[in-house]
Amino acid sequence: MHYPHRTSRIKRKRAIGFRARMKSAHGRKMMNRKRRVGRSLNVADK
């Protein structure tokens, strides 16, 4: 039986979490773009 791919929560947070986004200039740009459009910024809750 084939199981779905499950990334660990820690790995997910480290890859696409808030701190990971803030680390790079492109990530910060992305956050600001989303803020401008009016999105809430919970980047990786689960």
C-alpha cells in the first residue's frame, strides 16, 4: 500500500516558515507582496 508523502513539521517550518522567509531578500519581498494584497501571513501553520 502506498502512503502519502509526509514531511516532518520541523523540516516544513525550517524550509517555509516565517523565519525562513525573513532570512532571504526574496522571502521578505514575497511577504510584503502578500501583505499588500491583504493576505494574513501564517506561512506554515501545519
